[in-house]
Amino acid sequence: MHLRKRFPGKAEGNAGSPSPRFISARMSRLAAAIAVALTASIVTIPPASALAAEGPGNCKIQEDPSWSGWSSHEQVGEALAQIERTSGGRVDVEAVGHSSQGRALWAARVGTGDRVLLVTSAIHGNERTGTEALLAILKDLGSGGDARTRQLLEDITLVAMPMVNPDGGELNRRINVLSWADTVAAFPQLQGAPAAWYHSLRGDGIDLPGYDLNRDFNPDLDYVPRAADLPGKDTDAGFFLTPESRAIRDVYVGLRQEKGAVDAYIDLHHMGPCDRLTGGPQDGDLITFSLDYPPLGVQDGAAYKAQWPALDQDKSRRYALSVYNGLIEKYGAQSPLAAVGRYFHPDAREYAGQGRSAFALNGTGTVLFEVRGQQDDLGQNHKGMFVDSVRTGIESLMNGLATGGVDTLDGDDFFGLPDYGWDTTAD
């Protein structure tokens, strides 16, 4: 099997150290100022001795790790309420919908700027590092009184949805909880149709039906489910069958109507626990997290461009590159907190039903974060390190949007970042 980089003319192989042109001196000074303004993370970074336990040749996972140290839905609600109270009106928290089991889906908004960043976390219920990172960011933006923070909030509008699959989260599993029968009850026009391909009767060993919410999006933001479209297939757009995906869509649509556009969308996830970088200054090291632009098939999503001319894959790669640059600048190229590469993305990879794909087809630059491991692999091991990296990544894109630095990058430089071996030749 041959997995190579996507486009004719792109250099083959893996890059070494990132080029100095990745980060301009001006951006370095601005990023440093912002890093001071946005106070340090509330999480604690493990000592180097603890990180060394997972060095090359040794990736430890747990069969049944504790996940009680991650914020529950109730705790997230309490934290958001406190952030809103102490912000003096700066942070606005709203229940924008409810899960299929009735739990609130919150959106927290801060800032008044024209450049809009929407961030979602825990769309897969057992992937919650981003939840903790978003709470820390909101807390600091809500209470920071320095000049740089005030300027940042004049330049951008951040909308954070820190737990968009609370039903799955309470079960520590990937999918939500919703039967096909209840889906048909909500959409009677689907009576007699086969279930959507991304609906399952059980998930992560739990005998409750549900959906992979990250396949339930459609670039047609007015789409209404139709029996003739079911069951669909994995390369197709989704059907907005779940209240969780519809709530995210409605927030996105509302922001577009108000602001004219949603500049950027970040989708926070977790990946496997033992992937190692190939190439670059940390060749062979365990990944902290990987980055991606929308997976829309061959030739940079060419099949979609006639119907969705706003698609700009280069913009998404520039935004991802901005995240990478910020991590390297803050932590240094050899730090475990900056062991970052490209997520699995061969040319034919195609998931139009993911939120990041649907929003990109509407003109938004979208970035995927995939943090190494998750609760059912690592429990609370290295939680602080991962949360801090995710937080820094989000803040890096915020800074780039505020200063305009994301608009000056070369998206092709994204292909120079290391991966984890997936575009090497294999038999």
C-alpha cells in the first residue's frame, strides 16, 4: 500500500526542523506579549522524570484506568456558572440545546471582535482534555484586566462549547445515547427507512444505542432528514439526526447571521496512545497531539468545489500551522508539550459528515486537534501536560486571528510537518 502526500509538486518525505520563516519576528513578539497577558494554565505539568516513563520504546496504557478526575457534566456547568458570575458580564453562558437524555449543551461566549472562533470539545464522550482547556481559557479571559487581554477581546469573538456529548461523557464512551426508534419518532418521515450508517446498537461495551456525532453534519445547514438519503455511507454528509449536532449547527448559523462569517472552527479530540513522530526534531518521540485540515477526498476536495465554492483548504492549513508555530515557540522544539505532527490524511480520506468538513465547505477554516490517548487508555496520566498543550494550541490560533498573523502564513508549509509514519511506503 502506498500512502503519499496529497498534491503533485509537494515535496516527498518528512521535514527536519521547522523553517525559520514559519514564524516572523513580529509574530514572536506579539505572541510573547499575549502569553504574558493570558495567565498561566491552572493545570500542573508533570516533572521530566514522569514524562521519561513514556519515552521511546515504552508506551504504557491501563486496562481499566480511573476517569473520575475529569470534569463531569455537572461540574462543567458549575464551572461555567462561576466563570460567568466572576467575569462581570464579560463571559455569557447559554444553554443552546439539550442532549437526547436532557442534559444542557452550553455555549460560552467572550469577546466582541469581528473575527470569530468556534471551538467544540468532547463530541466523543471519552475525549475530554479539551473541556478542561476551554474552562481554563474562559476563566482567564473572563477575569484578565491587562491591556493585551482587553485588546484581544476587541479583536476576536470566542464561542466555546466545552461538552457537546454529555450523555456519552457520563458513560465514558465515544457515542451518544439515542435509539433509532426515538429518531424516527422525532422525524416521522423516516418511518421504514434503514438506520443511518453511523448509528450503533452498542458502544464501548455498553448495550445502549447511539450515534457517532462526528458523522452527523451536513454542509447544507438547512438540511432536513429524508428517507431516500438513508442509510448513506461513510464518505457522505450526515443527516442532523441528533439534537447535539443540531445545537452545534445552530450556534454556527447564528454566528454567521450576526457576524457575517465564522472565521475558524477547532474540533478537539483524542487519538491512539502510542503513535510516534516520524521526522522532525522529535523523530521517534510519542506524539502530544496531531493537527489536520478537512478530509474531503482527492485533489483538495475538488469534487465539492462546484457546489461549495467557499471551500478554502489552504486557509485551514494556515490555521493549523499557526497552532503548530505557537506550540513550538512557547515550549521549544524538544519539549514533550510540543511533540506535534500531522494527523492521518492520505489523499483519499473523505468524511463529509464531520463538523469540520461541513463548516469548511461553508468557508470556515477548520482545524482538528487529536490528543494522544484518552480516559480509557491513560486515565489521568499526564492530564496536565495534555491540557496545557491543547490550551496553548487554542490560544495560538486566537492570537493569530487577532493579529492577522494567520493570514500571512504559507499553507503549503503544513506538509513539512512530521507525521507518524503514515505516508511512507508499506507492503
